Amino acid sequence: MSALTTSPPAQPAPPGFHLGTIPVYGEAILAPMDGFSDLPFRSLCRSFGSALSYTPFVNAMEVLARSPRTERLLAFDEAERPVVYQLFDSDEDRLLRAAQAVLAHRPDVLDINMGCSVRCVSGRGAGAGLLRDPRKVARLMATLSRALPIPVTAKIRLGWDAGSRNYLDVARAVAENGGALIAIHARTREQGYTGLADWDAIAAVKDAVSIPVVGNGDVQRPADVGRMRRHTRCEAVMIGRGAIGNPWIFQGRERTQVPRRETLATIRLHLQGMLDTYGPREGIILFRKHLTRYLAPLQPPGELRAAILAETDPARFVTLLHQLEPLPVPVAAV
């Protein structure tokens, strides 16, 4: 369990939407990101206002093999609820058995990854590879939604490539076969993370289905959340890369509005969660990918930045971090 002792934000009424019978409060959600949306970062973003906690995608085969790595990926804090477990595989039977196995951890929602564009995943028919066969998507969603006692959702892309943008067929296959929500990254598998996200496609999905729709793509600032919702009428917005080093986006705050002292306090809080979860050495090393984004707006001198990023001792790391503290405001002479 992470040392982050923050709790979810106060819940306004009424909820923005429901996932089955689960009320969801808020309009911005941290995206499931391999290597980033782990327990410490999810907990931090949830406390800052992220409406749901998605785990990174987990291989169904590793679940069934009871991999220690998978157990760590599935760990969550009660304060994160609602918690969404995301699984991936190309085999329908394996996905069902893995989904039934993870119920022992008591997640609130199960999500099937249909959007990962990485070749080793999509190339074997998992992730975005599922988009090539909407009938298989329909069978999979029907099987899972009938067999599981929790809502089943899907995260999709626009299609395999520019010539097969079949997102409406896939969205209908999800919605008409028991799916409780669709999150859509508005790019194709071929695009990866390049080019512009097609928000018009998100709006088209919203028009085509009656279940909640979550939009994803090109959300970098708080204002983008409102722009996407107005443009697409989606129930919520999913934020991936725009949240790395910037959990304040879930508070609706511009990164430039965050005082230096608050930034440094958040770095220390996030680091402590990493140390508690992974141990001293691994925790600080894994934290570096977050740290580079936290430090960028602070513009530390080159030598100090290099020293902070290279440090492997938590106590010395904090000492180096103190050098970035703002200078005290001088008291005027009376």
C-alpha cells in the first residue's frame, strides 16, 4: 500500500454519470498508462480530482500465471475507489478466466483494452488488434457482461489505420452487448500518438450509443477538458500524457499557477509513495520519469538538475531538492 494518505476529493451532487449503479463524480480521469498510472501516481491524481482510478493494462496470461508483477499492478488503495482494472488479450476464454480471477481483489469495474498500439500487443490481435473484428468485440463484451457481477467497459481507438476507421461499428458492438461505458482515444492504431486527435469522431460515438462516453486525446490544459466536453458532449475526459508531472490538471489549475513550494511538496509526497510501494532504490529510479516532467517548469540549473535525476539515495535526493526552494521574502526594515 502506498504511503499517500490523501483521500478522494469531496463529492459534489449529483454525480456526473453512472457506471452501472456506481456514481462517478468529476469530469476528468487519469488514463491507464503502462509504466505511469501505478498506485502512487493514481492515488495522487485521485486525491487531486481524477474521477476514476484505472490500473495500467494487465496481460490476462500473466493474471492466470499469478505473476508477482501483476499482483503489484493490481494493488490499490481503498481511497481510490471507484477502481477500474484494465485487462488485455486476444483470446476470449483467457480474458474471461482472467476477469473472474481478478474479482478476488474486488475491483469496481473491468475494462478491456482495445486501444494499445504497441506492435507486440496489437500485432497478436490484442489491444487495438481487436478493432479489426467488431463481431469478436461483440462476443467478448456479451460474454463478460453476462458472466461478471461488475460493469464491463472498453477503451478503443478510431480503428486500425486511416483506411479502417470502424470506431462506430466497434462502439455499437460494445454498447449493444452489455458494455457500461466506452472510452475512445481519437486516433487510429497507425497514428500511435502522432497527429491531431479527431474530436468529431468522439462526438459521433456519443450520438451513436446510449452509454457514457469518455473522450481522450490532445488534452494538455484544464481548458481543454471543457473544450472537449462542449465539442463532443462526452460525459468525461481522459487525460494521459498531459497529467504526467502535472496532477494539478485534475484540480482545474494551470501548471503556471502552482507555486514552486507546492510543486516541491508534491514531488516529495509522490516520491514517498514510490518508496513505500517499490522500496528505496527501485522507487527512486522509477520516479525519474515523473521527476523530469515535474522539474521542467522549475528550470533548475543544469548541474543541479543532473544531480537530482542521478541521485539514488532518498535522503540526499531531498537535500538536493531543498536547493530549489524559493528564497525567503526579506522583511522590510522598520
